[in-house]
Amino acid sequence: MKIPMSERRVLIKNWAKSYQKAKKKEKTSILDQFVKTTGYNRVHAARVLRGHGRSHHFKNGVVVKAEAAGCFRRGRGREYGPEVEAPLKKIWECLDYLCGKRLAPAIPAALESLERHGEIELDEETRSKLLRISASTIDRLLKPEREKYSIRGRSGTKPGTLLKSQIPIRTFADWNEEKAGFVEIDLVGHDGGSSQGDFLQTLDVTDVHTGWSEQRAVFNKAQKWVFEALLEVRDRLPFPLLGIDSDNGSEFINHHLRDYCEEERITFTRSRSHRKNDTCYVEQKNYSIVRQTVGYGRFQGWKSVRKLNDLYDRVRLRTNFFQASMKLIEKQREGSRVRKRYDQAQTPCQRLMNSDDIPQEVKQRLEQEFQALNLAALNREIRMIQQQLNRLLCPVGDRLRKAG
């Protein structure tokens, strides 16, 4: 049981004189008992007992006498107490456990939604503290709650046909990354550890300029399902689709998609083989959205497709309207060090609202949609569907792995 500081000072005062007068062997015995009683580190305990009651003379003539009662220094009072931690944890959970640098700028919008729908009630002082809290303080307060894990998946991409020679590799001349509408696309497999048989795939579509992301589940990697999902995503985007950049998988590199892009005047490019960094924006979303939301289990069948799309219908709202992200502005190399500078974290919706290329009627529609969203209710629905999805996990992957 931890001894209060006031009692420790009394113990120091009582034991210090006997410790200072004792011989070496006796000091060892006294120190053993003192450490056991107080819980102090042994080196610190010896220093405290040795220095108590002794006078220290300084060059300016000042004499300071060390006393146990004077060893205690009261630090700065705690500014963010439990009254701030509780709503902070609620917002953190609703935003799917963002880091401090992404969470801090996302708090105002999240707090507004929660207060608007009566999910949270704060007094003015607590609200003010929550709105001015820094990213480093957020990370410090949430450190005990944060679970650390690292899981790596595998690539299920197979090379496309010779059609690759007709689809250009993406260059700066092809794309305008300062304008919404140029997207990277990729597939994420839900194979549960075995690539044998049919299993669900998630089409991940990410806009490079704003970070706006859409995900749709498909039955497998067949070109038919992937193309239909891409059309569905296009209808959902709040901006025109201007360009598509994919990897070299046959589900993307095909005549059907190429002809469609030519007909619709959509720039269609591909990444270099075995260069995942060419599609770094969507690759990041593959993990931060798909893997963190769905996991690495195996899903099969149309029932799972429908349930997974129910989940993505809600995840897209949380991601695009509430989850802020930073964009790299500048990178400088200074010797062996690389200094990176990022912009202020914003949600994809905020980036669209600040864009001059988005019509005013689209911005008004986005604002109306945001005002209608209840972040806490949205998060509860996501958790409920995730539990339902867990019951649809297919154990076939384990049997296939053993059979292989």
C-alpha cells in the first residue's frame, strides 16, 4: 500500500539520524528496512537519509539546511482533470482512436455534433479547455487507453494483360493534384490468410487532393463486380470524377474500364509495377479505414457483401465529415535528416468547403448533410454492424491453410 507523502517525511526524520551515525553494515540494514517501508528506489533512499539535516554553504554566503519537510516541491496544478478526460475519450472513441495531431483539429466539429444531438453536455469552462487542448496533451492523457498493435497483410494482386502497354504510367502532366476529382483505386482482399477460393474484396477509392474516401464490398475480383462498384462510387462522389490511377491488377487493367474512361473523358493511368508508393494515398486508406474497421478475417457470400456495404455506408460519413488528416507540404533534406512540414489537419469535407472548384450548391448540400449527422449514434451503428460481421466470419480460410 502506498504511503502518503506526509508520513514519508516523518519516517525520513526519524530514520535519518540513526542512519547517519551508523556504521556501514548497520547502514545496509537500516536502508533495507527503509526501502521496504517507503517503496523508494535504493539510491534515492540513501541520498535522502544521508542529506537530511545537513547544511549546505553557497559562495554568496547563503546557508541551506536540508529538511524532509522542505524536500517536497509542489508543481504546477493539473489543468485537464477527469471532467476533460471523460468527453475527450468519448470523442476519441467516436472518431475511431485518432492520434493527437489528427484529433485536436477534429474536436470542434465532433463536439458540435455531439452537443447538437444531446449526446454530451459540458459547462463553458470544460468546453473551452476541450477546444484549446494541444495534440501532445491529448496523447499524454490518452496514453493509458491506447492499445498498440501491428499486423501486416499480403498482396493479392495479379498482373494485368498486355493491355498495360496501352495505359500510360501516371506522370505530373496527366494529373492535377490541386483539384478534387483525381482518385487512386485499389482492392483489399478479405481472405482470412488463404487466397484459395472466392472471398470478398473491398474497392477502395481515395481522392488525392481532399482525401475523400469511398469503399464498396464486391463478391470477388471479377471485372464485372469491380466495374459496377466503381460506377456506384462515382455516383456518390460530391465532385466530378476526372482521373483514375490504379495498380497493374487485371481487375483494373481491362478493356471494359479503359473504354469507359475514354468515353467519359476520364484520365486513366496506372502505377509502376511493384511500386506501392505510387498509390500511397489509397494504400494508407487500405489500412487506416479498411483493415482497422473490418480486420483480416475471411468473408464470403452475398450476405457478407450486403452487411459489409452497410458498414461502409456509415464509415464513409465518419471518415469524410469528422476525421481530420494532414497533408505533406514540404520535405527538406539537411544532411542525414529529413524535415517534413504538414498543413493544418482538416476533414475531407472541410477541404471541399475551402475549394474554389466546388459549386456553392454542392457545399450547401454537404453542410446540410453534416448538420444532420449524430457522431455518437453513427459510431454505435458502426460498432453494432461490426459485431454482426464478426458472426459472418468464415472459418474456411483455416481449413484451406491446413489443406495446403
